[in-house]
Amino acid sequence: MKVDQRDQMIDVNIKGVLYGIAAALPVMQAQGAGHVVTVSSVAGHKVGPGFAVYCGTKFAVRAIAEGFRQEAGPHIRSTVISPGAVATELPTHITAGPAKDAVEAMYATAEISADAVAGAIAYAISQTPDVDVNEIIIRPTAQVF
């Protein structure tokens, strides 16, 4: 893997989550309530060949969100959304090789709309304050991975 691609995945997928939480947490603590929604991936549940770093960053998102849930207190909720193939630009960000071929094959089978993911998020945040939907995996019915 190219070092610049690896560093970008770490910067966006891990550091981005940490910076977002750091920015929002003081406000949530001051108001005594809040809800952090992080986006992982089905790749945060299963590792595939050629995806070790990407999967590692998505596993990290899940670990960070679970740690946040335990540490933030009883009035701040945490939800991890783990989508499968979603109709986004993600496949265009992968350079040539087996990983690109695997992603293109997966997306050729099926993909869901971003609206479906938004619906899952809306479900999680619409719950009453005593309910914390911690994790949702959402993917096309036909998706194997």
C-alpha cells in the first residue's frame, strides 16, 4: 500500500472521529445530553485480502465509539453505523489492483442509497433518551460481504 493512502485513511477514519468527538463532547457535557453517530463499515466487522488498513481503521471506529459510550456518561448516547455497499464515490478512490476489482464486483451486485443509511441514523437518534441504539449494520440484501 502507498504510505500517503494509508495516512489519509488513518487521518479521515480515525483522527476525524476523534477530532469530531473532542469538538462535540464539551457541548454535550454542558447541556447534559447528546448523541454521537460515527460511521464505520461492514469492513469494521470482517477483514478481506487487500483491505487490512482500511478494515483496521473501521474496526478502530467501533472501538472508539464503544469506549466513548462507556466513558461519556449515562446521558450521552453513541451509535455506530456500519454500511455495506452504498451509492457513493468510494469505489473511485481505490487505485488499480485486486482491492479495486473486489470493490467493483461488490458494487456491481448491489448497492443501497445514501437515504437508506440516513434512515438508519434517523431511527437511532429518534429513540427516547433512555434508549441507546449502539450499532446498526446496513447493507444491500444481495451483498455477501
